[in-house]
Amino acid sequence: MNIRPPADLLCTIPAAALLALAAALLAAGCGRARTSAGQGGPAVPVQIGRARLQTLPITQSAIGAVQTLRTVAVKSQVDGVLAQIHFREGDEVQAGDLLITLDRRPFENNLRSARADLANAHAQAEHAGVEAVRYQQLDQQQAISKEQLSQLLTDVETTKAQVQAREAAVANAELQLGYTEIRAPIAGRTGQLNLHEGALVKANDAGFTLVTINQLSPIAVAYAVPEASLASLRAALAAGVVPVTASPHDGVGKSVEGRLDFIDNAVDATTGTILLKAVFANADRALWPGQFVDIVTRLGEETNAVLVPAAAVQTGQRGSQVFVVKPDRTVELRDVQTGRSANGLTVIRAGVKADETVVTDGQLRLVPGARVEPKLLAAPGDGVAATTEAATPKAGS
């Protein structure tokens, strides 16, 4: 610093005062120089994390919609009057449980009529058989004509056919009577009931459903991923079970674990994605049909990767950069090569080694060589938080 006071002022100031003024100006200039270099100023408080050597899962994230594996629209197979309902809306039912009973009386009458016709047919068949035997004996005595015998034998076969027809009619009447008891075809949860006691039910009405049953356990989630992930997905599925995690889209509730079950046979040319389905046991009904969930598909893992908290990586003019805390509590700015990020962690390919300390917050106040006052932040991968003294690098360690 070059400061020149006016000449007339120098003439009036004693020599000792001039020397003191020069020394003060020199000290102030040196102090500013040290502060600007980051060596003598106050320490900057920062939060730190530790670079760890860990295994990072390779994942694919997406948004999926929960779907039932089986849905049944329950309809009546016969016309009738609804007599009794055996469940409540929203009940969990098992396959074969009785849901609805129709008025049985018309079908019971039809069954009795069919059984009477069957008994009549049996009687006629028995009579025709007896007559055929008697006329065969007369034919041996040449007491009747061949034409009469042939007609009797035909009557025997006709009455046998009538018996079979009446047996089929009885079986059909029994089947119709059985249809008056409408049972659950699958296990699941019932929806809204659309008719009540006394209502007339039409058989197989295409536009009407008595109740819908959705299977909730197990259940599926359908989601789409970019076609670029197809090769990794197929390789992971060929290697074994591919774990899939589903989390509520609104963030409320717990995550559930399932497995990848289906990869569609074609890529959607419009969106460039491929449809996948994962299956979940869903024993606790955490997933509900129609619900949107966040899906994470685990395709593998990267072992022995150097991981740092994602907040430690900053973007500079030369790319990704990280402030590293040295043992003397000064910082060094390093250019790094980054890899994937997951669960709040970023892979560092080059630039930072395992067990080095990095700055995760407060980078805007730092310059290379600045002194810092580290405060440990419990970041992903750091495990149990330690004290500042235990986590801060010591000089000479």
C-alpha cells in the first residue's frame, strides 16, 4: 500500500508520529491480506459429512397404479325375486360364501315336475321292455309278424331315449334351483350392493351387476419405465427375483415389498416406455385398487462405491465440485466425477477418497484455504451421529 500525505502536513508532524502511522498502515494491510487468503479470519461454521465406502443399490423409480389381480361382477344366472342378502357392503368374503338367495319356490316346483316326468318315462320304458320280451317269444313261435316285433323293439329304444331326456330335465331343474343361491366366485372384498330384498333380478343382465368383488390379497401395481431400462430389467429378472418397493404417493403410510412379475411384450412406440407389473402380498391391505404409489425397482447393486451426501456436491464452472476438510480444518476445493444418486447419496468416481470429510452445508461462504468450524450432520450412510470432536479431522492424525 502506497499512501503519501501532503508535504506541508509532513513538515508539521514529528518524526516519531510518522513512524507510528506507517507501522499501523502496514499492519492493517497485512491483516487484510491474511483475511482475504482465508488464513487469519474467523472460522466459517459448516456442516460436514463423511465419505463412505458402501454398496449402493441400482434402482429404477416410477409412479404406478394399484390394480386387482381378479375382479368379478356378480350377476344372477336365473330370473327371480331377491329373497335374502347374506353379507354387508365392504365385507371380506371367501370363495364359495353365500351372498344372495333368490325365491326358491318356482324352481322347486319345476324340479318336482321334472322328476314326475322322469318317473313316467321310466314306467313307459319298463313296460316297453316287458312287451319286447313277450313278443320275442311269440316271434319264435311265429305267432306275430316281423313288422310287429320291429315296432316293439323301436318302442323300447324310444322309451330309453325319453328316460335320458327326462333325466337331463331333472338335472337342469336342479341346476336352476342351485342358481337361486348366489355365491362368491373368488375371495375378496365386496363393493356396493345395487339391489335389495324384494327386487326382481334378471338373468345375465349385461347392463346390471348385483355386486362387484375385488381381490385385495395378493394385489398388483402397474407402472411404466423408459425403454432404456429394458435390458437391465430383463437381465435382473433372468438372474432371479427382482424386489420392488411401493410407497404411498401422498407420503402417508408405510412402504411394502413385492416382486416384479410381468414385463409387457412390446414397447409403447408413442411414449417410449414399457409396462411392468409387480405383485404384493398385501396381507395388511396397505395397497388399495386405483391408488397411486411410488415404485422403486431394484435392478442390482454397485459394490465398493465411494458415497458422499448428495448435498456435498456443488456445480461449478468446471463441473461438479466438493469442498474437502483437511486435517488443519481448512478446506480444499476439488473437481470430482460423480455417478448415480440414490437415497440422498451420490457416487464419487474420482476426486474424493473414502473416510475423507466433505462440507454438506455452508459452501457459499467458503473459498479454498478458508478455516472452518465443522458441525457433523447425520447424513444418509453416516450411521449413528457422532460428536463434532470425534468426527472432525485433527491436525497430524
